[in-house]
Amino acid sequence: MDRLAGLYDALNARDVDAALAHCAPDVDWPDAMQGGRVVGSDAVRAYWLAQWEVVDLALHPRRVRELPDGRVEVLVEQHVRDRDGDLLAHAFVLHTHTFSGPLVSRVDVGDPQA
């Protein structure tokens, strides 16, 4: 988890530049708001900044395991609140991180029940 703790800390602090420091320049990220994917640091930066304008997202890693192929799977407890602080959603999701060296090159989101 050490190599991902900084990423989650940065996202929870809404520090997009610190989060992107953990990602490859061509990182491939899921777009949870509109569907599809965003690719590259600039697109991921724009995605997170736009998301934070609409909701307050808190991501709490609860379990981490390295997969045989080198990817890292993180069970994340997620709280989504509106701009007034009202809870919109509380869920557990799986984040699967692919790495290029020490940097995250791709993130996939899945259902932990699947």
C-alpha cells in the first residue's frame, strides 16, 4: 500500500498535482461521472477538478493485495457527498492499479461482489 497511500491521501486532500505525481504521464483513468475513460495527466487533472466542483469524494482504502500479474487491487470504502455535505452514496468499490515502474499507468474500478 505504501506506493498507493500517497495517491489516496492526495485525492482526499484534493491536491491534484500531488495525485498526478504518482501517475504516469499517459495514465488511463475511469470517468465515473460520464462513463468512458480519460487518458493523460491533463485529462485526468481536468476530470478531478470538475468532479470536485460537483461532489466531495472521500476514498478510504480498506484492503490491499498484489495480484499475480503485478497489478494492485484495493478495496475502497467510498463516501460521496454533495456540496452541502449531504451523503449521496456510500459504497465499497475495487480499484485495480496497473503500474509502469513506480507510477500508476491505469486504474480500473469494479464491484467487489463480482
